[in-house]
Amino acid sequence: MVELTDVRKSFGSLEVLRGVSLRVRQGEVAVILGPSGSGKSTLLRTINHLEKVQTGTVEVDGELLGYRRSGDRLHELPEREVLRQRTRIGFVFQNFNLFPHLTVRENVAEAPRSAQRRPRAEVDALADRLLDRVGLAEKADAYPRTLSGGQQQRVAIARALALEPKVVLFDEPTSALDPELVGEVLEVMKDLARSGTTMLVVTHEIGFAREVADTVVFMDEGLIVEQGPPSQVLDHPRHERTRAFLSKVL
Ligand code: ADP
Ligand code: MG
């Protein structure tokens, strides 16, 4: 479902991704671990083309992102096409990024309304279904600021699902939450995973990784150092850097 091939990305002279290849199959959950600054967020951002890669390719559901192939050459797609591709990839941010001036229902309905121009009644019904799924049906008419952080993040997850994405990317979805609110967000994510959603999750929640991940990916300094099932990477890491990292977060 998601395939990165030798992706390299620099900011000026700083090479942040130094040749990352990764494949996540349909319905799989990949958890990405690694120290701060190792390139995890940049990796997720390349997947929905918020960052352009210098070399390498990103494919989602068999479709090359940002480019059209002709023979051996890649041609950049027009912005309109990139936006269309991005609608098939859900993104959940650390800081929720809800629209403060819209109600919860309007937040969830916004993308289907503006990207797909679907009728109001239809997108409202869709939003209500998704809010029910994350346990927030009764908050549909509330504004984000009146919700707890955990509730806001659950709205953000509902919003990320609104365009029926092929894959949902999570960038430290619980890092900004008070500890007692982390569980409710992880529960919603576990439910998504169980229902077969393809997910890439950057998180330090090792318990979540152990329980839900099909693959755990450990990154350091712009490279995937090691990758495998949770029982291998978390309990029998092969690399010293993975061991050192785990000893700090466990
Ligand atoms: P992580 O999410 O693992 O903490 P990031 O992908 O956010 O790491 O960042 C990796 C490195 O790239 C860091 O050194 C960061 O400072 C740098 N970086 C990230 N985004 C930018 C940017 N837009 N411009 C310049 N440097 C950036
Ligand atoms: Mg990050």
C-alpha cells in the first residue's frame, strides 16, 4: 500500500533522510520509533508530499506520488493532481490542527465538502457516523476549544478518515496530551487498526507498538537502522543504537 524506495531528503546541507526504503502492506500497522531529529516527521511528510524528495520514489496504492513516469523519466505533476493524491492519505498531527472557527461536525465534513463538493446533508451524515465511531457523537455541535485534548485528537482522527484514505499517517498523536488522555486516543487507533486500516504511526508508546504493530521500524540519523515484528525489534534488538533508545523510553 505504501512503498518508499531509496528516499533522500535534505534541508540545505543537512541530509535528513539518507536513503530510506520501506514497504507497508494493505491493512498493516507500522510503528516508527527513533530519537528526536532522526527524520521521522520528515519521512511521514514525504509520504503525503508535504515534503518533496530529492531522490527516490514514494508510491501509495500503486500510484507514484507527485510525479508521472514516462519511460525512465519522472515529470512533476501539477499542483492540482498532487492535491488530489493527498486527499487519499489521512494525516493526524501532534497538535490536532483543528479549525477553531468550525464546529466539530464542520471540521470532519470540511474535506468531503470542499474537495469532493458533496451535498451538505450527505457530508454531515458522514461526519456524524465518523464522530460516532470515535465516541464523540454528542460533541458534533461543539467548538474544538471546548473539548479536552484527547477529544480534539479523536475529532482529528475522524476528520482524517473522512475521505476514505488508503493510509492514515500519525505523527506523535499522543505526545501533546496529558497522560490521563492518552488511553482514549490509543483506543480509537487500536480500533482503526483492528478494522484493517493501513497505518504508519510515529509514537513513543511502546505498549501500543507491542500490541498493535505488524512492523516496528527504528530510525536514527535519517536511516532505518532496524525493522521487524515487535517481538524482535522491541525484545531482541540487534543494533546497539536500538537498544540504547529502548532503554531510555521503556
Ligand atoms: P523527528 O520527527 O524524528 O524528530 P524531523 O523529521 O522533524 O525529526 O527532523 C529531522 C531533522 O531535520 C532535524 O534536524 C530537523 O531540525 C530538520 N528539519 C526538519 N524540518 C526542517 C525544515 N523545514 N527546514 C530545515 N530543517 C528541518
Ligand atoms: Mg517529529
